[in-house]
Amino acid sequence: MSESQALPKKVVVQNRLDADTGRVAPPPNAPGKSRRRYGGGALFGASALLLLVGALAIGAWRHYQAELGVAAIAKQSRSAVPEVRVGAVRPSESKMTVTLPGTTGPGRRSSTPTGSSGSPTSTR
């Protein structure tokens, strides 16, 4: 009879030959080589691009809405008819002197010395 021995669980079997190819194969339950993941940078870049495009879209939408509001106000102001109270003009028998704001009349003379040509005189 043949004797068989059980290996302890913590013993790592190394350099085990693969039955099909005759090459050294890792044990079946051994962890594989850790592969580097290159998708992290692409995922980050895609997220940043999506965020940028979303922010631009929101800004464009707000700009569009503001432009519509300005156009509506401009149309309303162009089509608005002002309400003015008017009175009928009729002739009067008496004369009345009215002073309105901005009325000019004979006032003070200018303190700027001028010659006969109207230009300031020079003192020599």
C-alpha cells in the first residue's frame, strides 16, 4: 500500500508543473498578480467633462431665460401708450405771466471780461 501524507494548510506549494503544458503554474487557490487599473483616470476625466458640460448648459439656459425676459420688457415698453391728462385750449381775455422751471430771462451779466469780439481779453 501506498502511504499518503496531508500537507498542512499554511504550506505554500511553489513551482508546481501544469499537467497540460509542463510549465510552472501557480496553485489553484493562490491569489493572482495584481493588475494595474487604468480606468480610474478615464473615469475621473469623464466625470470632470460631464460636470463642465452640465455647468455650461445651466449657464446657457439662464442666459437664454434672461434674454427672453429682456425681450418681453422691451416689447411691452415699445407698445405701451402713456396716459396723459389734457385740457382744451381756449382763448382768455386777460394776460397772465407764468414762470416755468428753466425759463430764462434778463439776468446778471457775465463776470468774464470780454473785448469787442466777444473773446476774453488778455492782460499784458
